[in-house]
Amino acid sequence: MNILSHKLALAIKQANPQETSSVEVMQYALNIILNSLLIVIISLLIGWFTGKLPGTALSLSCFAVLRFFSGGRHLKTAAACNLFSISLCSLLPHISYLIQDQLWIYTASSLILMLIFAPNPDVNAQIPLHWYRWMKLASVIMVTSNFFISSSVIGLAFLAQSLTVITFKNRRSLQ
């Protein structure tokens, strides 16, 4: 992805050198976009081939939207993130039936984790502290909604994302 994003950034810079950012900045942004697209496309293809396209789309969207508000830890490489995300979002619809009877436990666990640890944004995001309480509120509302929706796919996606916000150091105050 780095090579492709670099070539795209160079092409964009050559097409409009005065009104574009540096090649490095564009390459970084394009890398994020291309990696995200790769995760979505491959996951949806797996879901389509295995007959679980709606569940895969649901797990992708729930995981991503909750992650937007709650933040979470990152894996060390983009390749590891891609592989983990594709595997997770493709697997959840296939195993969701296993937790149907204990769904409220998984949802309650996710809610507790969000109440304690969210948000845990990336340090590069530079989100002002006054937004943290709104991010926590959005995360808690999303997780709580599954008590009413009662979807095991959503419950597993929320639990997986909730586990990424756990941290015991470098916590910022919510003041």
C-alpha cells in the first residue's frame, strides 16, 4: 500500500503542485484510505462468498463507528491491522449464533468497558479534552442500543472494539 499511495501522491502533486499538500502528507492520508478500502472490500467479498454479506457489513460498520467515537489501541503495522480487521469482521457473523443466549452479558461487558476506558483516542488525533465526554456518551449510547436491538453480530463487534480501549497508563483526565 505504501508504494501505491506514494505513486498516487506523486501523481496528485504533479497534477497540481501549488494547491496540494506535501507528498508525504498526501501519502499518509492515502495510505489510511487505501488500507480502509482494502479491509472493507475484502471483508465484504468474504461475506458474499460465505453467504454472510449482511452480517459482515453490519460487523464492519458497527466496529468502525464505535471505534470512531471510542478510539482504541492500534496494531504495530498496517498489514497486521488489515489482517486482523478482515479476519474479525468476516468471522463475527459466522460465530454470532454462539452467544445469542448470553448476549446481554457481552453487551453489559462492552458497556462497562466503555464507561471505564472510553474514549482512548490515538495520540496523533489531537482531540481537545472537552470533546472526550461527548465521545464517551456517543460510545455508551451505541453500546446501550444493543440491549434494545438484540443483535449478536452487533454485540460481538462492540465487544471486540471495547477490548481495544482498555489501557492502564497514559490516561488523560476528562476535566
